[in-house]
Amino acid sequence: MISDVQKIDIIRSTTESSQESTVQRLGKDNRKSLTARVKPEDLIVFNQRLKLFGFNSINELVREFIACRFPQVTEDKQIGNLIQNTQSNGQKTALEDGNNCGSFYHNVDLEDMFNYYQNIRNLHTKSCRDLIGYFRRFRDQFFSKNAEELRVLSPRIRSKIMDSFRKFGQYYLYKYNDDSCIDLVSKIIRRYNLNAGNNDHSRLYIVDDNYLEEKLRMLLQLQGEIGLIVRFAMFSGLREDELTYIHRKEVCSNLGGCSCERLHMIKKPNGLTIILIQWHRGHKKCYFSIVPTALWEAFRSLPFFDYNPHIKSAHSYLKAKDKDLHFMWLRKAHYNIMCRAMKPFEANVLAGRAKTVDAKHYAMYELDAMSKSYADAWKKFGIDFSS
Ligand SMILES: [Zn+2]
């Protein structure tokens, strides 16, 4: 092995004793030669394999190897490597902690993890307990070849498992300043297709009814214009730009299958109004919304409504009142409440997340059923529009 100091000495002595042209060449081409010692009988094998993989020279092989184009590492192999790497790091950390058994995911201090979720991530105590519970129960399977078997579980349970392991990855990063666990978790999820059948629904689904009810009760008590805006956002489930759009958009008085671009209203006897919006921009689509009639009228009578200051103020107000809340949370809550009485894809139609075909079908044939489901959903939370 030649040290750097020695190398400099060699270059210096070469420079001193040779012509200027040699010095220039040395400066330009600073590549190193690598040598490998091979038995004569292996040399034939080596040349065959070189040809087999499509290389004309060992230089080509080395170039491809450095550029990560050879060998092609499959995701399976990467997962194996990552588990191994994380394992050895974890064992080192575990040794420092005075605990020497099992693999990196067994050496985690669950209590410390719980504290991280509660105090650093500000999660609810119940969510923290859930995350730890799922992690403890499924860690052996998740980090093994049997992870595939997790696919037989329902999408709801799988989404809880994935959530617990993704958060574990974040905890690992926080604790050991090492993001390889985040990487590992997402690779396992992708490799074993644990996401299959999961969509927006599982991402947006709030499991705890009591939690939802408690927040609703607080939100419904908000007074003044802020209260009105918050209620309208929550009962309509519309996105921010859709709210400002329908506030200023002209209403068409023609109800018989008119196709103009104005808003069309269908007033229902159960105290609800269906607003046909049909506003599309990019991949965001808004077909229609169902809102309590009285609330719609109050919202439309606001002389002025825009992102700034109305939505912005409502947003800061909510955040100051409750650290879990923000303006877009209202749309999430709406979706969750709808899911208590509708099938997820119907709730998706209402939230403007569905395919056009579904939505058109609903807009034409199912609005009555939909407005009934809407009313039933809120009734589950003690809210009745017909009285
Ligand atoms: Zn019209």
C-alpha cells in the first residue's frame, strides 16, 4: 500500500527528473491501475464471463461497475442488504445500550419510541399506543420473507401496519440519525405489494369515532364569520379553491338538464341542497356538493369571501385552538363522516376524487340516495338538518 505522502514524493521525484511533457501528462491523467491476481485456469473462466456479460475489456467492466450499471441489483437483494446493514448498526447501538439479543427491530426501546410519538410528534396517546402495538405484533413478520403473508389482512389493518412501520422508520432516523430504515420499510411495502387495495381511503380514514365527535362538537360551537366558514367547509367537504369558486359563481335558474357552466341547485325537502358544480382543473374534479340549505344561504350572503383573509384566518384560528386541526382537516373530517354511511367510492365521488364515469352516473341517477346517505351520516354524530 502506498500512502499519500509517498505518492507525492514519487510524483515530485518523477517531475524533477523528467521532461516538461511528462509532467503535463501526469497532471492530466490521474487514473490508478488496479490489479487482481488470478490463477491461470481461472483466467479462461474470467474471459468467458466477461464476454457473457457483454464486456470487451476489464476496463469496460470496471466503468459499468462504478456507474452502478453492473451488476443489476434487484430490489430483493437490496432489501436483504438493508436488513443486514441496519442489523449490524442496530446491534452496535444495542450493545451500547447494554442489551445484546436479536435483531435491530427487537432492540428498540418501545417506551422511548412511545415518548417520541407523544412528545416529539405530538400524536394522541391512543394513536401512540396503536403504533407501538402494531409494531410489536408484526415486526418479526414484516422484516422477514413472510411479509408477503400480511397481504391476506384487510386493507384497514394493513394500512395500520404500514403506518406503524413508516413511523418506526422516522423514529429510527430521529434516534440514530440513519434513514436506511425508512428506505427499508418503503422497499418492503413495495416489494410485497402491501399497499394493494389501499387508496386514498385508508390514508384519509380516521378510525376513532370519539375523537371525531369531540372535534366536531368543538367546531360547531365556533361563532361569527369564522364559525360559518368552518361549518361550510366541513359540511361541504370542498377544497379551498372550490369554496371561493362557488361563493362567487353565478347560479343558473334553469333546472331541466341545463349544461351551462353556472352552478345549478337542487333543493331537497330534507333541509339539504345539492349544488352541481362541474368544475374541473387538471386532475382535480368537483362534480357536486351536498350542503344544508340554510348554511348555503348564509355562506352565499357573505359579501366577500376569498383565500386571503377568510380561509387563511380560519386556518390560523383552528391551529391556534387545537394543534390537530387545520383548514384542510375539515375536508378530511367530511370524508370520514360520509364514509360512516356511504361506501368509500361514493364518498370519493362526493369528494371529487372519483373517476368521471362514476361521478356522472351519480350526478344523474343517485343524487336522492346520496343526499339521504349524507343526512344519515351526520345523524350518526347527532346532527339533523330536517328539524
Ligand atoms: Zn344552466
